[in-house]
Amino acid sequence: MGTLLITFNLLGGLAVFLFGMKITSDGLQKTAGQKRRQLQSLATANQGVAHEF
């Protein structure tokens, strides 16, 4: 019974960890996506700089 409880605790902890990583990743992608679009529009507004990208 003890081994089963440890296994469930490990799997539950791993599930919560992975869920937290997914939520954090989604939030970072949304934030980085907005910043990237701002940078890209600024960079492509000047054709000399646009060739750098």
C-alpha cells in the first residue's frame, strides 16, 4: 500500500508541475509575441533595418 501511495503522489506532483509549466509557457509566449510584433513592425518600417532581419 505504501508503494502505491508514493507512486500516486509522484504522478500527481509531476502532473501539477507539468500543468504549471504549460501555463507559464503560454503566458510567456503571449508576452513575447506582443513584444516581437512591436519590434518587427518597428524594424520593417525602416527598410535599411529590415534587411538586418
